[in-house]
Amino acid sequence: MNHEHYEQLVSQFMDRELDSRSENELFLHLSTCDNCRRLLRASWQLQTDILQGKPKRQIEATRPSAVRLPAQVYPLWVTRISIPLPAAASIVFLLIIGSLLFSPMILQGEMPRPETKIEQTLPIPPDLQKALQLYK
Amino acid sequence: MDSISERELVQRIQHGSQDALSAAYEQYSDGVFAYCLRILADRQLAEDVVQDTFLKVRHYAASLQQDDSFRSWIFRIARNEALMQLRKRRLDSQLDDGSVWSEETPHEQLVALERSEIVNRLLESLKREYREVLVLLVYENMSYAEIATVTGITESSVKSRIFRARKAMIEKLGSYMKE
């Protein structure tokens, strides 16, 4: 068995990928081989060093707990005109209802006429009364 | 949200739960960031890739099969995104000259550094394909099978790359520590 075989076993042992049979084989070898024991120690040390150098995110402290995921993408008509749209629709609706309610009254002459008020508040001259009679 | 299983987490994401997606983000985004940073060597770019990765997780969650490992799937997406960034910047070397090193840091520069800094420099000097398997193994505690899933290579290639990268780093480190 060449020495690289045992070096590979050391590597796999480090990575928790060794079955029990190979593990026994490695331990037997380690009891007699200084080089492989050194390699195992060096591997452990390297693993620790690499892990200690794991990069940390600098934004950790400022990151909101609720995730920095980009917001759900909504269509333009929802995000930009979601408030004006109902308001505009309400105004148009009122205009339509108003025109439907009042236009027949105007056409049929049912709207209150100025003479009613005039009659109630001011004395109407006789010639004006005649003129107003024409519009009845 | 901590107590739910990975499968349940995936199911909730597939049903459009924003809370579940947030939980996945909290659980995996730091690891994804560290991995991407080791590929890209650029913090801002790595952050961008993290964001893009989780957008894709949300978008493609329905395509995730029950047998797939959620963590491996996320890291595979992150890897694809990171490699796309590398290709955009033409920083990914495809040359295979049999060496594990992509560049040689001048000896004098390393001798003066602390051990942890030397290890960092050596890790950065590894070729990307060696560096990434080592990072997934050590940072994420992944098995050979998981690393193979993420990187799209065979388990025996993963084993071989880790062995070669580790051995090369130990030899280099040994030569600096003696001085």
C-alpha cells in the first residue's frame, strides 16, 4: 500500500467520509507513522484556520430581521395609481349618478324656477309678472 | 419558524409564504454570502448574488422536487449566479495546468503575515474549482454528495479536489511556518 493511500484516508477521515473498516485501517497505520500523524494534526489546524477566516457580512447589524428580500413585484397600476384610481372612479360615479338624477328634471321643467323665490321675497312688477306667465 | 423541518419550509415557500422565505433567508443567506464571496472576491457583488439567489428561490420554488436537498438547491442557484458574474467580468480561468493554484503570492509578502492571514491568502490563491469545494466542506459542513450536487461534478472528483487542495495548502503553510 503506497503512502498516498493513507494520506487520502486522513483527508476522508477529516471530512467524515470514512467507513468503519477504513477508519480502523487508518488508525492502525497512524500508530506507526509519524508523517501521517503530523498530516492529521496539520489538517485539523488548517480546518480551524479556514473556518476562522469565514467572511462575515458587514451589514449584519443594520439588516432588518424581516429580510432584505426585494419587495414583491406588483404591476404598475397597483403601485402607482392604487389610491388615485378609486378616488377618480368615485368622482366619475357621482357625476354620472348626478347627471342621471337631475337631467330629466331639467328637461321636464321640474327644477325650481327663480320666480318662486322672487314671488316669495320681492313684490313683482305687473309687467314682469306677465313675462313670467309666458314661461309657465 | 426554527422548529419546522426543511420539507415543511419548502412546502410553505411553494405555497407563497413570505414568512417561510424569510426564514430560509435567515438560515442560509450568510452561508451563501460567504461561499459567493470566496468565488467572487467582491463583497458587493456577493451581496447582489445573495439577493438574486433568493429571488430565484421564490420564483422557482415550485420546480423543487421532494427528494432534492433544499440547501444544496439554494447553493447551486447561488453558484450559477456567481459564475455568471465571473463570466461577465471574464475572471474565471478555465486553464487546467495540473496545479491547484491560480496565482502565486510573492513569498516575501506572506512571510510577514499572521498565520490566519496566510491561510486566507492561500485559500484565495487556490483555483476556483478547488477553493469552492473546500469552502463548501469547511464553511457549510457539506458531505461529498452535497458538494457534488452543488458543483455538478462527481463525488470522486470532489474527494480528489479536496485532498489535493488541502495537501497543497498544508505544504505551503508548512514552508512559511518554518521561517
